[in-house]
Amino acid sequence: MRLSEIGSKEIVDLSKGSSHGQLWDTELLFEKKDGAIRAVLIPSYHSKGPFKHASEEWIKLPWSNIVKIGEDMIIFQSADLD
């Protein structure tokens, strides 16, 4: 699978039912030895009134927490994050 095929997919937290933007909005952490994706860094958004504002904080999502990469979204389980 190529990044160009999954970059526009929405990232959804199964535990909280919340959206975290698209994969294009993230940073990927790779293993130096084999190039495998180890984690996804998702921008943390803080609500301020009806608008969301990006902060300088990131949520580190281990690749192993991804439950499903579907046709329209990437679903992850956040129970053991934070």
C-alpha cells in the first residue's frame, strides 16, 4: 500500500468516536533498520468555542493501535494512549 493511496483517509478514534483529521496532517515515525512505520504523530486540537485550534502538542499513536484501514478511514483504538 502506498502513502498516496491512504493519505486522504480520515483518522478516527474507535474508543472516543472522534476524528483526528487526515493522514496527510500527521507525521510518521519509521524504524531505521527496516523502514517499518512504528507510530503516527497526530496533531492535538483544543476546542475554543465552536472552533478547533491546533496546538504544538502531538498524540503518539503506535501503528499497532490501528484496528482497520478501510476504504474511507483509518480506525484506531486509543484506550491505552495518553
